[in-house]
Amino acid sequence: MRSGPSSSDAGRRERAVRHAARRVLRTGALFLALAAGLSSAAPLPGDADSPAQDAHSPGTPQRPRTCPRCGYLCDPAWHFCVRCGWDMQSLIGKAAGDRLDALMRAVVRVVVVKTAPKLQQILSPKDYKSVRHYVTWNPGHRKAFASAVPFLEPGLFVTTARTLAWSDSVQVVTSNNMEYAATVLGVDLASGIGVVKADVPGIEPIAPAGDAAGAVWAICFPVVFENDLVRYLPVSLHGGKVTGTRESGTYMASLENLLRSNHTIPDGCLGGALIDSRGALAGMILGSPDAGITFAVPARDLASIVGSLARKEPLQRPYFGMGLVTEDDRRRARFGLNDAPAHPLVGFLAPSSPAAAADMRPGDFLVAVGGDDVATVAAAGTRLLSATPGGPPVVLTLLRAGHQVQTSITPTVRPARILLDPADELQEALEANLIEVSTGPTSRQGLKVANVVRGGRGEDDEFKDGDLIVSVNGKGVRRLETFNQIVRSENPHIFGNAASDGDTFDMYRLSLEVRAQGETKDVRGYFSRFPGILAPPVY
Amino acid sequence: MMRRVVPVVLSAVLLVLLLLAAAVADENVCPKCGAPLEPGAAFCTRCGTKIEGGPARPAAPREDIRRSVVQVVAAHDQELTSTLGAIEFGSAVKIDSILGSVFAVAPGEFVTDSGVLTGSRNVTLRTADGRSVPARIVGIDPMIGIGLLSADLLDVPVVKLRAGGLPRLGEGLTAIGFPSQRRAGQTLTTTAGIVSGLHRAELGVHPIEDYIQTDASLPDGFAGGPVVDAEDRVVGMSTAWVFGEIVVLGPGPGIGISVPVGWMQRSLDWIRAGRPPRAWIGAYTLPANPENRALYGLPENVRRVIEQVFPGTPAAEAGLKTGDGIVSLQGEEVSSLTGLHDRLLRTKVGERLDLVITRRGRTMPMQITPVARPDRARFTSLDTLRFYGGLELAPQGDKALVVRRVLPGSAAAEAKVAVGDELQSVLSKKDLEHANRDNARWRQARTSEDLDRLMEMAYSDFDFFVGLKFKSRGGARHDLYLSAILGPSSAL
């Protein structure tokens, strides 16, 4: 028996509401992400160019396979049957079927009971006083559902970091509905990986694949939210193809080198397995921003991080402090970019970082790291993360105003939490530039919003080119530095010396007085969601 | 002289050799991807290209399966009022027509989803080449979700059903149908996917569920269309949850569900046999979960538990009660609702069944004789309030009905109705029709008889709606609205 509105309008509305609910849930998940903080760091393993592990059926020689359609004895290297043209990579046939059954039994459902912190735990006392009456915030227990992949050692399961954030208790449920208590071994928000341990008998780790390409299958436990009812579906198989490698800019993790596929995956599939046609693990599903787009952490990158998390070793990652991005409308306008060389752009620098101290500026293109040409953020990231903290300096080749510049930087150890300058954070969050206007009539002075990216978050929040931010928290601003000082001094719980190291869900609130062109002023609340939630790509 | 000739000859020989090698290579590489070919290859093993001149794969010419699929327009020739719509928008809502897909299972006989046809008396079939033909509803099986139509469209080829039945996990399937959205073109379309899982049940779409789950996101209008395998044999029928004009295909993104061919055939046999009475015992069951296991003290091996018993049914006569765990039916261990339904479908009305239940730790065998399944079974009015609202009422003398119990987390609890509150008045569905929320008539309900009479007026063919006004001892007033869409019941 289901209840619901009963006209087509209502149906559309219901769907819209469901869609919105899904978005809210995702945002909720984003909020929950802050729990574990950026508490550990280690280099992402394996330069992408290192020899791929041949991990399927380790130790056993490859035997000829029979074609599932015509029965012809086929060489294992063939992609298509020589006799009937059958795609041998499709997961059908007796042997593949048996392997598939084993894989579908190996992936587990994760049920996490979490406690959201109270509002006063995450806001400055002043903000708490001013917002507590009109902010809806439900602290307390809630449940999250995801999937997890057995990996590396029997008893270890990998899922997304955000699933495990703030967990009070974690349970894994097998495909035959047996429930096992699990303990969280480690969470690494920087890479988006979380590891739990559960003594589940009879489940073997899935071996990692080499470079994934072509057909991949998602194995996971879908969850369907229907009004206030949660329907759990049994373990499901979803077909798709790899549509990209070394993807970045998803804001699902800071250090991204992601595999992209064309799966449409339902809720509950985060942390699920992507397997290739030989039944090896291609990746762990990190998120799906829309239908037909799914991102996964490649299995190659899982191994060392999962190992370190499982052994509870600190992840020692090198840190330069540069925000690497692909250029967009506002950056093109801000840095006067006419042509776009195929290199990542330095979008911003983290304050007090090695990069900020060195001769490096926002607007530089990063051409090469240590003499190796880098074309994408992910490639640059992989190369930068292979440096040794405190070790030999790394020579960076930059392209600045058409000229190549070299600088060398000694990386430090990546801190648990990376705080951007509040003004930089606001510009990243709004996907718009803030330009200082300190001349002309006093009424037209302030921080001018410019180059709002089409379809970006600022546009969603109804910021338009030419809007003027005239004051923040009641204090007039004309300069970015003043803005930074105001925010820093009013939020000692984040920017002060005694601030926590990032394992709590801290945020700060700004009330921005905005004067739209030719209109009256309005005051807009803005909640900082950096650095834990939006996960800026800072290396 | 020799010195001059030797290099020339040598180079000529080399050239010939090179040309020869090139010629040989030309014959033995794939014309598309350049990979070396296996001897006698019919296909390239790297890119799958067919090699001209290679041994041909014998392939029988195939009928285009898409010619078997036709669009159905199920028009509602009456204005259907909906209480839920009235509550949402303040007035009743008219339902026009539902678009779905059908396919030919016999010459002139077409199968579709039952939800597309329910409530409609005027059905038209529209072929891909633009012909419109009136169709007659032969029968609807709301339990399995199949509807059978007949129409004078004898030239539409009949589909081939897959004899082996269920597809394998991971097998590639194709759903065929007519999208109903105007901007989706409304022309015959196919959507590919793979089998995500089998035996999916208890999704709340039809009473008997044993679906094939695919990863194809189906467009609206695919309800009733065939799902075929690589050889164009039908393995299932796309199904949907339909209420009024709302058609929901699949419970979420990337999830499509279809009724497997085995169940479809079973349903068609039943419809063609003139829909003989089905066995029914009159009990509503729920899966045993940790909560009701603890509540009723059920052992681990019990998978289904009796939630409600309908009055005057074999279950009530045999003494079944809420909380009884079902151990076995006719000697077969019971693990799922589908299994129970399967057993009952194989039972004739009047045939005695052995039922074993467990109550408070004691195993009790009992015998039960099913009667004919009614079109619609109804709870008593007090049971209706308990089932949908989570509250129990008891008469206090002749003057009032008083809340005796409120189940935690229920609609009643959310409406802040508390134990001891007195029922004041009732707004029934009949009184809301042709009225709106604000001027509708609330009637006094002081006795069980009042309540029974008003609750009778709360039901329509499609849904159920009732509003209840309560007054607490302290004088606080609370309104409770209960409504539900009445699909065919999954009660046994």
C-alpha cells in the first residue's frame, strides 16, 4: 500500500520533491563528511606509468577459455571469439558466472549509525547565539547505508570515507543477510577512502585489476527512499563502461585520480565495487553526481592507503600548498587567459604553505614537475605526491604570462587540515571572483562579485556579476585582506592557535550585505563549508 | 661488372621479398584494427570485425522483434475523483489516459501491464506505422500484474518466449516500448541493460512479485513492453507501479523491474481459463524482522508473521491471530511471500491445507480450507485505524470512542493523538468528494456503529481516506488524516 498524490502535476511534483530530497541527502552526506577530518596523509601509490599489476587470478597460469556462445576454445588474450565474434569480455558463461556469483557474495552492505554533533559544537558561540532559533539542525542518531568491498586481507572492507564519518557503530551485512559488527580502522578524507574490519567468514578479498578500460560492472546494494520508507534491494549488478581515467575536480575528495564510468547507480551504491571483465577490482565507487556518471577510486590507488589505514600508520603525504584546478570562466577572466595550454592551473595558494613562500602565483600554469610534463590535475597530483616530505626540493616548471619560470620547493608534511584564506575560500565556494573597489563614491565601494561561472554555485545562490559585497558581519569591507582579518578574528575556534586539528565539523557563518545593481541591499547568510566538505584540490 | 650487378640483384631480391611480405601481411591482418588474424578466422579477435571471405556464422534471418510491440492508449471515460488530490489541491482531479506498451503473444492477443488497464474501459492500440485499432480487455490479473487484450491486428508478429525462463545474472537484455513523454518522441524505442538481480520481491508494486531487476532506466510508457535477450526472445515484461496517471517504472535510478515470462504465462493461463476463483485464507503477513521477532517471541526459522486477520475468513475461523509465525504450508517450508502465494495459486478453493504455525514458542499444526479470493478485502473499521493509523479505539459506554493505545512512530503518534483522547468527528471520502477541504462535512462519531458507517464511506474503488478529529481531556484538539491507495492486497 502506497500513498501519494494522484494527479500528473502531483506526480511531477513528487518526483521533483524526491529529486530535491536526494539532493538534500547528498548535501547531508557532505555535511557528515566533516567528522573524521583530514587526519592522515600519505602519498597516493604508484605513478600511473608504473607497470600495471597483473592481479587477476594471481599465481595461476591463464588457461584457454571456451566461448560461452559457440563453445570454441579461445586464447585468453582474445577479446572476441574467432569463430562467432562473441565479445569474450562480457561477463557471461559458466566460468565467468561462477566467478560473478563469488564476487556478488563478497561485496557487503554497510549500515552506519552516526551522531551528528550539536550546533554549538561546530559554530562559534556568537554565531550559535544568533542562528539557533532559525536553523533546523537535527543532532543525534541517524543511519547511513552504503556498500563495501573486501580488499587486501580477509576481514578488511573498503568503503567511502564519508560513509564512515561520525560513526557510532558500523555493521556489515552480507548478501545472505548475515549481520556482523565492524570496527572502523581508518578514514582518509583526502583520498575518500575508509576501511573497516569485520570477521566475516568465507569472503575473500577481491584482487585489484591493472589499468581498467572497456566494460566494468558495479556490484552494490541499492537503497530506495520512498517517502519515509527505506527499501533495501539485494546485491545488484550494474553494467557500464570506463569513460575516463585520471579524473579530477569532482570535490568528492581532495586528492583525486579517479576512474569514471557511465553507470547510473542508485543510492546505497557508494563504496561498491567496480569489477572488470576478468572479475578483478577496477575501483571502489566514490560517488555519482548524476545519472550516467560515476566516479571510483582506482584499485591501484587503494592498496597502499588501505594498507596504511589498516595498520593504523600515519599517512605521511608531501605538501606544497597549491590549489590545482582546470581553468573556468572566472579564472580565464581573472588571469586574462586567452589560450588554454593543456596544463593544470594554480587557482589559489594555501596561506603559510611552501608554495606561498616560494615564487609561485595564482594564475601560473604548472607545466612540469621534476622535469616530467604534466597535462592534468590528476597527473600533476600523482607526480607531486611521489615527493618526500622534507626531502629533496622538487623543481616545478611554471608558465607565467607566456614565459616559462622554474622554481624549486621543498615539500613539508601535509597537515591534517588545510585552511584557505577566507576570501579565497569564498571565491572557490561561490565560483566567482571578488574584486576590490575602493575608489568612487563610498556607496559604490566594497568587494565586487565578478565573472560568476555559468551554472556554478554562486549562480545557484543568485549572485550576479556586479553585485557588491559592502559589509561582512556588519563591518564594512573594501579590501580582501580586511575581509580575511574580520573572518579570522571572529572565528578563533577555527583560525585561532587553540583550534582543533580538523577532526571536528567546524564551520563559520558570515552575513554578507550585498548590494545588487540598482536594487536595495540585502543580507545573505553564508556558511563556510571548507575545508572538510568541498574538499578543495590542494596539493 | 660483378661488383655492380650483385648489389642491384640483392636489392631487387630484397624488394621482392618486402613486397611479398607486405602482400602476405595484407591478407593476414584485420582490415579495421590491423591486428594479426588467426588462421581461418571468421572474426578479428581484437576488435570483433567480421572478416570477409572467412567462414560465415550460420545466422537465420530474424523477424524484427520491434514489429511485435504496439503502443496502448488506455482512456478513462469517466472523471475519477481522488481524495489525495483533493487534499493536495483542494479539489478532485480528472485522469485522462495512460500510455503504455503491449506485445503480441498470440495472433490478435496482446499482453501489457495490469496497471495500465486498471480503471479504463476504452482501450486503443497504436502501431508504429500509425494505425489505431480499438482493443478489448480480455482480462486483468492484478495479483501478478498482467493484462490481456485482444484486437483486430492479426499482422503483428507474435513474439518468441524464452523457453528456459529466467535470464542469467549479468546477461544483456533489451527493453522495448513507446516512451509516453512528448519530448521523448513517443516513437518505438529500445533501451539496453543487464540483469542486475533475480527474484526481487516486496517492492510494493504488485501483490505477487518475483521480478527480474535490470540496470536499464526505463522511460515512462515502457510499462507493459517486452524485455528480450540477445536472440530476441522475450524473458520478461516491463512493469510499473501505476496509480491514476502516475506511472513509476522502477523504484530508483538505474533500476528497472520486469515480470518474468514464467509468471506471465501462469497469469495468461489463468486469464484465458476465464479467471477461476483463486484460493484465499484471509491473512495479511509481514516478513519476520528483529522487531516483531522480539515482540512475538518468534524462533529464528520463522520468516513470515501474521499481521492482521480479516474477519469472517478461513484464517479467522481457524483461529489465526496477529503475531502467529508461519512455519510451513502443506508441508512446504515458507521463506517468502512469493513462496506462500505460489503455494496458494496451486491450491483449489475448498481443498484442505495443512498449516503449521508457532505461537508464544509453541508449534501448532492446524487445518485451513481456503475460499474464493474476494476482489477486495477490507479490515474492520477498528482494524483499519490500527493498520493505517497505529491507534486503537475503545467505546466508553455509549457516549464516546476513546483512544486506548497509540503505537510509537505511527501516524497517530505523529499527529500527537494520545491515550485517553476522545474521537469527535469523522470526515469520510464520500463527504469530501465534490467538496473541498474547507467546506467538507465532518460527521459526529460517538459509537462503534457511527464509526463503521463512516468508515464504509471512506473507501472508493481506488483509495481510502478518512479524517478524524480528536479532543484531549485538557481540551487540545488534534486532527489525524489517514489515506492509502488500495492496490490489490498481498494478503494470503
